[in-house]
Amino acid sequence: MSRKTQHGVNIGIDVGKQQLDVYIHERDVHIVAENTSNGIKQLLGRIGRYQVERIVIEATGRYERPFYDAAVQKKLPVIIINPLQVRRYAGAVGQLAKTDKIDASLIAQFAATVKPPVRDPECKIARKIRDLLARRRQLMQMSTMEKNRCHIMPKELHGDINRLIQHLNKHVEKVDNMLDKLIEQHEDWQRKREILLSMPGVGPVVVNTLLGDLPELGSLSPKQVAALTGVAPYNHDSGKLRGKRRIKGGRHSVRTILYM
């Protein structure tokens, strides 16, 4: 093994629809690859020459998924993070300029400095449930928009609007049935679902959201789950001042459905 590959490296990837900008922090190496199956295969071949500590990519509307899935198959330590974390880090270090190469370098620097933990990849059923939940939210948003239009549009258009609402509701029912079938395939999730449904005020929509968007439920402490959900109160103290505790952060979809 050459000296070049003896020490671990942190890699940041700026994901675009057409290409991947890759930066290897400890080697000051910038790579550009096509965001295609062939381009990803070649990129993983180059990355495989290094001892990788972590690969960090931002969640960018699912364009990161092909690389993430391929990296997981290669058993590489890959992490998808919230872009807000990198933006806050950029502000902290005073990085104002923005290009694809700079973004990749910044993500790699974030990976090497903050060292976000590498977690086990989610199972395929969890991924499908998350996708179905996202689709359900889209359908519900469209239905709400049409209901709002019904109040402001002329009466002669109400019939057309109501037909569209009924059509959307049928699709929501179809998604709910698909969610039920997926959860039935997972014995552990089936058990969790039964426990959650036994709680007063908790229905199928809340349960499916918790299972899909909060898979850590049952394996973490109550305080850790509260922090992930975004309902844990944080201190705002300075000297003798004891500020008001407020909640912040967390997973928006989970917090919203619990609030509703």
C-alpha cells in the first residue's frame, strides 16, 4: 500500500442532476463525475483506492440516491445530511463564495471537522414507506389547495373542483393500502404499529409517519427521540439569566403530524 492510501480520508460530494463534484479533503483532490450509473461506477472505483472514513452528501431532492445506493452496496461509510447543517457551517467559517467545487470542498471540510456519525443504511421497506408518505403528503396538499379554491372560484366550477378532490382522495386511499401492506411484511414494524395504535388519539397516519420517518423509535432513549422529533426544549441561559426553553430543529414531517 502506498503512503497516499495509508490514512483515512473524508469526502464531500456536491450532487447535481447531471454531475457529481467530489472533493477528497485530506488529499486536496477534486473529481467530477457524471451522475449516471456508469459515471458512479467509475467514481467508486477511484474512491475505492482510499481508506474512506466517511462520504458526506447533502439531501438534494433524490438526485443523491443512485450514488448513495451504489456506495452502500460497496459497504462504504456514506451519510446523507440536511443541507442546512452545511449552510450553517459555511456561515461559521465565513465561506461566502459558491461554486460546485467550493461546495464539495466545504462538505468535505464539514465531514472532516464535525465528523457526523455513520449510521446503518435504512432497509428497502423503510425507503418505500418514506416515499409513499412523501407522495401522500403531496396528494393531501393538492387536495387542500383545491378545497381552498372552492371558496373563491365561481359556483359553476365547483363541480369540476369537487371531482378532482374525490379523485385525489381515491389516490390517498390507494397509498394508505400500499402502506398497510408494506408494514405487514415487516414483523418488527407490525409489532411497533400495534403498540402505537393502542395509544389514545394515535391513528394510522401518525403511525405510518413515525415508522417511516422515525425508524429509530424503540432503539433510542425518550430524550433522544424527543430531540430527533424536534420537541425537546433547549436551554437559553447566560450567566444569571435563565431564558425560556424552546423547541427547535428535528424532523419536520414527524413534528407536524404529531402537532396535527
